[in-house]
Amino acid sequence: MYYRVRSSKIELWNESSSGGAVRTIIKALLRKDVVGQAVMTSSRGFGAETVVINKPTDPIPATCYAYNSSLIQTFLSLPKDVRKVVVALPCQAKAMRNIDSSTLIISPVCFQTIEEEGIANALYKCGFPIHNFKVESIYRIHDKLLVNTFNESTELSFNRFWNQLKFYHFSNPQCRECRDHLGMSADIVVFDDKHRSNIVLVRTIRGIDGLANAIDDLKIKSDRFQKLKLAVNYKVLRRYVATLLGKILHR
Amino acid sequence: MVDFPFITSILQFFHIPRSPEFLAAEYLNCKMIQNGDCPHIRAWHSMELSETVTRESRTRILVTNMFNVWNHGEMLILRAITSFLGKSDRDIILSCPYSIMDKKLLPESVRYVGRESRKSWGITYYINSVINLFYLLREIKRCDVVLDVGGDTISDNDGIKYTFAHCLPLLLAHLFSKPVIILPQTILPFKHRFTRSLARVALNNSLAVFVREKGSYDYLKSLGIKVDKVSFGCAFYGGQYEGGRSNLIGINFSRYLYRRSSHHIHVLNVLKELNEEIVYIPHVLADEPRSDYTLCIAFSHECKGRVFLSDAEETRNFISTLKIFIGERYHSIISALSTCTPVLAVSNSFKVKSLMKDLGLEEYLVDPFDQNFEGVFKEKVLKILNTHDTLSRDLRPKISYIQRSVCELLETVDKCIIALGRLK
């Protein structure tokens, strides 16, 4: 089931990539002691690193969509008796679910994984002089891409950067980890609705509980037309129609 | 007040605003409409307003895939849901396009929406099913959560049409982005590729999927279908052992097994030999192709014995007073077990085998297709007659554990409904 949400706190929403739903949920869960720790991925250079958040007052980084190989190792090294919330890609979520069935897993929607060279090339094509600076982190804030270097941060157009990455599918079509490419093992799947808010797909009772705990800090956009549209997976429909047309034309 | 679910569902589906004047003129054939002084329109407007107020404040739980209201098993599940989840701020609505229904048999807190059918065949049944589909559409749009109480029809063991009928309400709920909770069911096997895909879509998009057996859990996992937990069926909820047993032997014959096997002749022969007083206890009372009632009446005329006929709860209370119970239907066995009555199960179905195995009672299960059925049956009846007190005593801790686990399951569902109410 789908919800369209955004953070009701304007300062948090201003710093978010789309609607700030993930950060708001994590903050609320830590504040209400529903979870003791949050494990998530933050941007580091052209890649990613794992961050563990213990208090609601700690700074929470924006959601990073890059694949982070250290996430599962860090998760395993943490004490097992503390309840955790993890932000992980769908394939990582599947592995974590097999390890620990009680953890709340929030998953950003899966994109094709891009190597660090690809990101560097895209930045270069956007006009950022990558050879002159050492990039500390890359974040998206709505329609801007914020490239942080040692002593300054540069703003680029996110749409231009996105076009340079050349995504033709919203998920990796060769990936068979989850059947619907929407994080089958995750409790909550979050993605951008391109209108500065998030679409939240809740997949389990644990997910519903997590979202309900954060409801005071979130604003739900109720739109029944949108709900009906969202429930139909257009990507799948498009693919079937394209296959059908291909078969007819080939004959 | 007259309601027009057929038309309103179509209009709502295509998001066409309803016009009370149009509906009244079209369907009530009201002559006063042109003067603007129509009592029906005034009533309609007031109903719209009151509906809006109620809809916002109350949580609407839609129970679907309940097939036969004369089936005691389904009624026990419904009673468990109403007694645990029924609260003052909630409406429990029952809607299922293909159900066989009599509103009078439902608990007071449940409201049935749709046309009543008394049998599962004939042209009226199919017309009612199509009309009920629009009722269901309307209720899905209005509800906050959908509870699926179907038994084992999601698999295509009995035919592809059962899977399709079972999945239809679930797929419609997903289309309207409504949360679906699948209460404990037996979900295996899928013989056809089509039914497997259909079930995959229906179950993977559900909020929670509970199954009754470990076998179902492993099977669904191997197919990549979402499954959350193995839990005992909700029919175990509420069964109580009062104490004090008569010398009667209760027996339940299933119409399904009667059609496929002649084991009932041996059962009756053995019971005649033992010279025990027997009571026939049907568990499905209506719909001729499925009814145990007509079968039991026929047996009572043929051989000696009375037929006990009452509602689900009364039948369970009666079973609790029996010395032993011989059951063929799954929920008749549950009725006996939940009241700690010693049971001899006569069945070859996967769900009954799993239930008896989970309770450590495999030795009290007889396969009706066994070559030496009469001998095995007689041996086991004698064994159970000799040890019925010990058996009943041994069952008590097991049943109290099962009832606790069922309560935990219903608590989880209750918490989920509370959370969904906050997200409205």
C-alpha cells in the first residue's frame, strides 16, 4: 500500500533530496525509543560509507543510493540485543532479513549500481573540475546536486547530472534479487515522486507500525487518484506491451 | 434507505461524481423530482452527509473470501475476529461476491453487504455474484483494511476457478492501495503457472501473509512468494472445556470424502460392533453439493443415531461434552481439539495431516483410502476409547498454548489496525 508523504518540518524538508521521509522516520523512531540504533549509508567521495546513529540529536545524512559494501559487516558487528532500523538497498535488505528477522528495514528504490568512475565522469561532463578538487561527498537537495570538497561546496543541476548517468530503467533489469524490483524483503520502500515528496510503499505490519510512529512529523498527501495510478506498476505494463509489440513486429 | 451500489460503484470507479437527482430519477422513477421537493433526494443528501462523518471517524474492516455462512468452521473464524477485533470505533463489514449467505446467522457486530444466495449453483447465484462484485468494489474503496479469511481455496487443488475467485477481491484491494492481511490459511499446491502468478501478485502485495502449516510456509518461500509466519487457525480461539463428559461418540462425515470413498460403511460397521451410542454432527449445513447435514440425516435413517443441529458455537459446546469425536472436516476436528475432546481424524488432506502432526497426534489419524481401513480404524477407536481421559488431560497444555498463540496473532492484527487508523 502506498502513501505520498513529506516531512512536516520545513528545515528538514529543505535539506532533503525529495520529501525527507527516511530521515523523519529514523528521527521519530530514535526519539520514541522504538529503536536504539540506526544504520545507514552516507556519501563518501564518489562512493559510500556506513554511519551508525545512536541518538535522535545526531546529524542524520541524506539517503545515499550508492551500493555500500561495508553495511552488512557493520550491522553484524553491532550488539544484537539493541533493536535497529537499517536503510539498505533491496539486495542488502534480503541478506539482512535472513540474518535478523526483527530489524526494521527501510529501502530506497533500487537503481542501477554505477561505479565510481561513472559518477566522476558524469560530474566532469556537468562542468565540475574533478581533477582540481578532492570530492568529500555528493548529495542531492531537491533539484540541486551538492558536491562537497575540502573547503567549499558546489551546486550543480541534478537533472543534468542525472541525464549524464544515462539511466534507461528505474531498476536494474538483470537483477533478480527481488521479483518486483521494489525491495520485497524491506518493510518500507521509499522513492521520489518528482514533486518534492516521497512515495512510501509499506510492505509489512512492522513497516506500518514504524510509519505510524513517525506520523506526527510527516504530512500525508491523500490523493485517491494518485493511489489508483500508483498501484498499477507502469513499468511492468510498459515492458509487457513492448514485448508484445516486438513479437508482432518481428513476425 | 434505498441504495444503488451497482451504479455508484461504476461512477466511483471512473471518478464520476454522483448526482442524487440523476440516480433518483433513473431508479426511483420519482415524479416529484422536477418540483425539487423529493423526499428521496432529501434522504439521500442526509445519508451522504452522515456517511461522510462516519467514514472519517470510524475504522472499517472488510472481511472477505468467506464462502459459506453455514460452514461452522468459517463461522468460528468470523466469531474470533468479531470478539477480538470488534470495538466501538470499528465497523466490521463482510462482503464476498461468491458467498452463500444468510444475514441472520451472522454475529450482530458484522454487517453483510451484498445479495444473499442460498446455494452455489443456478442462474440466480451467478447473477448475484456479478452484482455482489460491485458491492465489493464499493466496500473496498471505503474500507481501511481488508482481512482475508478464506480456507484453502487460494491454491488450485480443487480447480482454477477457486484460485481466481479467491484472488479477485485481493487484487481489487491492491488496485485501490488498501492493506490486505491474509489470516492463517493452507496455501499449496499450485499446479498451473497462471494460478501461481496470480497468487504471487495477490500475496506479495499483501501487508501480512499467515499460513497454517510449515509445509505451506516452505512451499511459498521456495516459489518466492511472501509469507510472514506460521500460526494456528483462528478457529482455535474461544474454545473452552467445561468438564463432565457423556458416553456419546460424536461423528462428522464430510460430503467430499463420501463422494470419493466408501470408508463410511466400515466406520458405521465398527461403531455398530462396539455398540456405542453415536451422534452425527454435521459441520456444513447448507448448499447441497457440500452439505454434511443431508448426508448425516441419510445415515441416521439408515443406521441408528441422532443428528445434532445447531450453530457453530453451540456445536462446539456440544462436542466438548462427548467422550470421543470422530471427525472428517478440518474445522470439526479443531472444534473438538479446542475443547480438549479426544479426536480420531479420518482424512487424507494435507491440512488435517499437518494439524495432527503439529499436535503430536499422528497416531490418531486414519487414511480413508487405506486398503485395510476397517482394521486400522477399529484398532484406533478401541485405543482412543481406552485412553480418552489421559488423552484429554494431555491435550490441555497444548491447547492453551495454541490459544495463546492465536491471541498473539490477533493482537498483532489489532495493533496493525490501530496503526492504520492513525495513518488515515
